[in-house]
Amino acid sequence: MASSCRRPEHSLNLLTDIQTQMSERAVELLNLPEGQSCYLLDVGCGSGLSGDYLSEEGHYWVGMDISTAMLDVALDREVEGGLLLGDMGQGVPFRPGTFDGCVSISALQWLCNADKRTHSPPKRLYRFFSTLYSSLSRGSRAVFQLYPENSEQLELITTQAMKAGFSGGMVVDYPNSSKAKKFFLCLFAGVTGVLPKGLGSETSDRTVQNQVQFSGQRFRNMKGKSAKKGKDWILEKKERRRRQGRNVRPDTKYTGRQRRPHF
């Protein structure tokens, strides 16, 4: 009787295929000049799987990662790109205008966590985005595939990106599929571009968004602050608790209204 368990190499091959597919999609969203070699930054490069695809496409790249062990694997694999050990939350240490674009696969969401007492997710995100913005040539793009835990994380990430000067939006591929659904944050440096359509949009339910676009102006007006504790956030939270069967105070005209300070 054949075993139903997969061999370890099968799982590894599956992960490699998924990484390659997401890298291919990220490069597609970069919208690089056709037939031209570009100099790209791979944030959270790990063992260099995304870099392999970049090399196959004829691009030059530098990979940045916080894990020494993963970079050692990349060295053992003899990847063609340059490698840098660094914490992206401390910024991107490159000269202004160095790169023609940036890709990142499954790394950005980690900046939302406070792994140390000194870590402030908003400050680390802003530090990363502001230094990345400087290191990109004007008119280029940065594309991040990420796994957000909730809408608050998305709001935090996009707010800090816009505060740093980016415009752009979230592209959602296959929004109706629980397995194939993927989030790509597509950012424009120095220009306001047209946000690409998410894959699967032709067959998606119209009630499910596969694009969320924003501009730098919108978020500058917010002064980089999260919408958390605002009226919409409070109403959404109350509705979520009602669905959970909890006792929630009824909505009134005073719900979410900012109170005057007491003296």
C-alpha cells in the first residue's frame, strides 16, 4: 500500500514553484522596460529564489535579508546577485536613485510586529519606506507580495508608505479564491501611475474588490496617522462584535465623535 505522505523534496519543490510564480507576478507588476536589463532590489531575499527568476529575466539585483542562515544558503547556491545582511526596519542603505525597481515576497508584513521593546512598527515602516523611496529612481515601482493579518495592518502599511512619498495601491489576485488569493502592494516613486488590474477580475464577484488605490495627497492629509479609533473603525468593530453574539451598545449620533478636552 502506497504511503499518502509526501516526500520532503516534493514539499520543497512546491514551495519553490510558488515563490517563482509570485516573483514572476511581482516583476510583471513592476512594468519594466521590455528588452532592457534593470538593477533591482530584492527585500527579504532569503535563499535567493526570487533572485534566480530576476537573473533568468536578464536583470541585475541585490538581495537584502535579516537572516544570516538564509543568506548562507544563497551563497551555497551561488546566486548571481549581490547579498546584504540587514534589517529592513532600520532602512535601506543605498545611494539615492540606485535602483530601477524593488520586489519583495512574503516579507513586508513582519515589520508590523514588535519583536523587541524598542521596536515601533509605524516608525520602522516609515524608516523603511522613506529610505527605499530615496534609493529608487524617479518613475520606478516597488512591488510587495504580502500576507496581511487584518485590515488594520494594511492601513498601517499603506499609511506609512504614503507618508514617505509613494503613491499606488493594493492589487488583489483571485479575490474570490481562498487558496489562490494574493495581495500585492504596488507603489510608484515620484509619479502617479495607473494601478494594474488583479488577476481573476474577469470572473470575480463585483462586490469583491481587486484594487484599492490611494494617492500621496490623501495620506498626507492624514499626517501619517492610522484611521484606527475613527468613526468607521468603531462602527466596523461594533458590527463585528454583534456578529459574534456579544452585547454591544446601540449606535447613536455620538458614536465615534471626538470629545472635547476636559480642563
